Amino acid sequence: QLQLAESGGGSVQPGGSLKLSCATSGFSLHYYAIAWFRQAPGKEREGVSCISRTAASTYYDSYADSVKGRFTISRNNAQDTVYLQMSRMKAEDTAVYYCAAKRGGLCGLGSVGYNYWGQGTQVTVSS
């Protein structure tokens, strides 16, 4: 059974850093694109970052404009885990963060095609 589990959320002051992990099981990460989404209270869910393997066996990644230059996505295929390193965090980064998976193709920041989701982890940025 394909499962994803986020961890690493918590509270941090503005300007601080957190590293989220998305542990996957039940499938080979090699064949799946993984994305991070977030949802703040009263707001729609938005795509934050994603990573996928290309046909040339390189990695393609993408970032929302709001996090570009501050967040970095990475993956460890041997450990079946995808990470989201968040730096220079802002109050507007406060949200529940979810990782999601879809099979094949390049990743995107829209939720279409992501059929597998974790349970989410809370991130709060506050002084």
C-alpha cells in the first residue's frame, strides 16, 4: 500500500529554518513525482515545490514564486524520502504542509494527478 508521511513541522521565528521530511513506502520513488503543498486557514491549498525524474535521468524541480530562493526540495531515493528545506521563513509560510505523489511525468504545482497524500504537518512562523 502506497503511503506518505510528513514530519519535521513545528514552530519557528521569522527568519528561521525548518526541514520537512516526506517518508514514502509501498512504491518505488524512482517512478514518482513528489510535490509539497500547503494550506493556511481560510485559504486554498497551493503548490509549494515539486521534484521529478526526467527521461534523461536528471531531476527537474519547480518552486512557487513565493518560496523561490528560500526553499529547497531534495530527494534521497535510497531512503525513499523527499525533503523540503525551508529558510528565511516568513509569517505567511504558516500552514499545514502536505506531500503528495503522482506516477510518471514531470511534476507540477497543480494538484491534478497527485493521487496519494500524506496526513500533513503543521508549520507555524511567529515571533
